[in-house]
Amino acid sequence: QVKVVQSGGDSVQAGGSLTLSCVVSGHPINHTCMAWFRQTPGKEREGVAAIYTGGLARRFSDSVKGRLSISADVAKNTMYLHMRLLKPEDTAMYYCAADLPPRYSETFCTLLGHEYRAWGQGTQVTVSS
């Protein structure tokens, strides 16, 4: 059974940094697409970053480009979201997601939630001004 567990959410001041972690158990994450999404009450879920764990391809939403980065350690079956220069508008519940079937060629993974099969429980990030 696949399990996705997130950690790292916190309350920080604007301009600060934070790293979120996402550990997948029950399935290897090499050569697959993984992504981070966020949601605030009353708003649609927004994909912010995606990574192809078998290569170099990354994708970011315009709202976070240049401030957030994404990485994965396949040996630890863990994905990370590195957040810097945080703004109050980054306040949200953040979710990690994995599309588990392997892809053996470089892939620009999407930020479309319906393409991801396994989801974490969510972790809150609050940025105060």
C-alpha cells in the first residue's frame, strides 16, 4: 500500500524560508512525476511545482517561479519543496502528490492534480507580514 507523508509546514515571517518534505512508502519514486500543490479556503487548488525524478525536468507556476525550487532524493524516496522569499500570499495548505507509474524518458510533468494518484495529508504554511 502506498503511503505519502508530509512534514515541514510552519509559520514564518515574510521573506523567510522553509523546506517541506514528502516521504513515499510502498512504491519507489524514481522515474516518475511528483508535484506540490497548495490550496486556501474558497480557492481552487493550485499546482506550484513538479519534478521528473528520473531527469532534470522541472515545472513551476508563475506565482512561485524564482522563489521555490523542487528536488527529490530517490534513495530516500523523498521529495522536497524549498521555499524562500516567502510572501503572505504563499499562505496555504500544501500537498504533495505522486504519479507512480514509471516513465523512462525525460518528462515535463504537469501541474494538473487529476494526473497524480497518491496524495499526502497536507501541511500548513503560514506567512505573516
